[in-house]
Amino acid sequence: MIGVVLWSDVSDRKAVIWCEDQGDLAFLTSKDDIFAADAFFDAGDVVQFEMEIHQTMRRARNPRLVVERAGAGLPEALREQAHYVDAPTRTAQIIPFRARVDDKARDDIQIASKA
């Protein structure tokens, strides 16, 4: 599965990932995988991972960085749109994903998603 990190806490080694299938969010914790001491994900990173369901929670396993900070503005864009959720007359808002990805990285993403 491919996803975008919406939130991460480097000190606690936790992250929340928005998944490509638009299903429930996936959670990543340090107990799920072993990371190098200085390596962890930031909000906006595109990651590839295996997904499993533990009880009712989606868990990301074996994550790998695909593109660093490609969606860095996505968490803030979601926060800005959050106040529209309760408005009964509003329709869904499309939040543009302004990826800063060059052609080579875009090809790598497409290849990774087909794997």
C-alpha cells in the first residue's frame, strides 16, 4: 500500500498514514518495526508499507520512504478544511495535492505502487 504521512511524532516514533485506498487511516508505532535511530518519517512523506488489521485498527508494517515531503502541505490543508465538516449545506471539498515530485520520482512511485 502507498500512503501519505499526515502526522508523526519522531520522539515517540509514531505516525498516522492516509492510505491510497481511502479507507481507514493506518497507524505506525515503533513497536511495529525497528527503525534506525535517526530515521523516521515526517508529515507529507509518501511511504509504501504492508498493511494489517489488528482488532479494528489498521497497522502499517515494514514502511519504506518513497518520496520525502511530497505532500508537505497536506496536513495543514486538511486542518483548514476541518471546520466545513459540520456545515450541512457544504459539499465535499477537494484538497489539491501539490506534489513536488520530479519526473523520475513520479515514475518510481508508479513502479512501486504496481509492485
